[in-house]
Amino acid sequence: MKVTVDEDRCRGHGVCLGLCPEVFSLTDDGYAEATVADVPAHLEAQVHEAVQSCPEQAIVVE
């Protein structure tokens, strides 16, 4: 599973970071980014929760 954050949609709420800090971080500008190319199986549920919880719907799972 791959995950990315649409930088045009992200507004830096940080919900994803709070739910799954192993996969998401905030850039120096305060916007989210995915720091893991391939999400480990044991973190997939947390990533799906982050997708559902993102206020801007900026997280994309492939």
C-alpha cells in the first residue's frame, strides 16, 4: 500500500500525524507529508483512519 498527501489540498491540520506518526510528518511549512514509501501492513488500519479523518481529504491511498 502506498500513501501520498496532496499538497494542494492539505491545510496542515495535523490529524494524520496524530493518528499515525510512523507514516506522516509535517514539513517546515506546516503541511503534512507521507514519509514512508510503502506502508507496512501493521500500520494500514491507522493510515485508513487518517484518510477518513482528514478534514481536507488530502490523503491518497494506492
